[in-house]
Amino acid sequence: MLIEIASVPFEAVLRYPHTELFFRGYETDKPPLFTVEPTEADLVKVQADIDAAAVRGGEKPVRRTPSSLEFHAVHALLARKLISYNVLLMHGSALAIDGEAIVFTAKSGTGKSTHARLWREAFPDRVRMINDDKPLIRIEDGRALVYGSPWNGKHHLGMNACAPLKAVVFLSRGEKNAITPVSRADAFPALVKQCLSSVDPMTAGKILELEMKLLNEAAFFGLQCSMSPEAALVAYEGIMNEPTARPCDK
């Protein structure tokens, strides 16, 4: 199957026909730059990772279907392949407002998806979801572009879309709503925690290079927020004072 994600065309060799359904809307006829072919061992590892995450969260492990495991195995392999094409995986919820992307990121359970929902409710005609779980950020030509992917969270919020990155917002829960700019020095360790990591030295070095570039291509904020409608309005006012980002090329 030929797929294009983050403007990178590739071939996915799939053993389960049902897996192709996950990639609807991302098909392409462009020549692939590389091939991703999950093995049985890759599927076993995905299930083991899912089981471990469930146990850490105090939940009962759930057995996934082979096609679902294959879908997630493609993601694990692809995320590392994309590093060579200046594409960085971030854990967060990404939306576009008036054509510019904002990524909300924090540790799991903080409320990234909930806060993104507040933006959709506050600005229903101006906001669209790019990806509610694992947005991709391509960094090249002096700018950062946020892309959607099929791996878009349990609520499946997202689309095959691109928007220039305006801001990365580090969320924390609080009774009051307040947003403040974060310096590049302070943003760096928080950013590293939310991006793809690797034990391979060469891959880790490339990830670090992209993270350093990203620090220069977006504004960073810390947002202490309740999950009240006011939180979205406070965040909006703080973020929108930043200069406008350059749009995606079409």
C-alpha cells in the first residue's frame, strides 16, 4: 500500500487486509521513498507495550486484533524512519485556528484533549483538529509544519492536514487560568520529554538536532489551567499576541 504522511510517501507492506482501512485518506500514487514492513516480532512487541502501559495505568490489559497491532507497528517503525526526513513525533493534541497550529502537550492524564475541546467549543467556526494524540512536526526551510496522521487518539480526532506551527503549550492543572511565555532554555527539557526518543546514538542525535531547530521556530508557553471554558479564552489571548506563522505550501 502506498501512503503519504507528513509529505513523505512510503510503501507499507501489510499482511492483514483490514489494516488498510486505518490508512484511508492517506493513500498516494507518489513513488515511495522507503518501505515499512512489520514483522511478527514487531506485532508481539506492540502488544507487550500495550499490556505494560495498561498495567502502569492500573487497567486490565486488552488483546488487540492482528490488524490493530499491525497498524501500531507501522507507526513505531515509521516514526523512526521519518526522523531522516526532518519529521519529529510529539505527544500532544494539535489544532489549527485560523490556519495556524498550536500543540498542547503534557504528561498523560493532564487534560490535553479536554483543553483542545474547550477551544473547539469557544471557536467552533475557526478551529479544526489536526491530531489529538501524536502530531508530526516537519522542520525545514526555517519553519515548522504540523501534520496529521492516522494515529490520532482514542477519540479519532484529526485529519490529513498541515498547518504552520505557531506555538507549543505546556499544560499543567490549576484552579486559576494563567499563561506565560517560556524561554527556549526552560522549554528544552519539557520538549524532550514529549518527543520521540531513541537508544540508537545516530537516531538520538538527529532527534536532538530537530528539537534544537524546533526551539527556534515556535513560541513556547506554560499554561496553568482549570478545565473551564475560560481556560481556552485565557490561552488564546496569550498566544495570539505572537507573530503570525508562514503558511503551508500547497
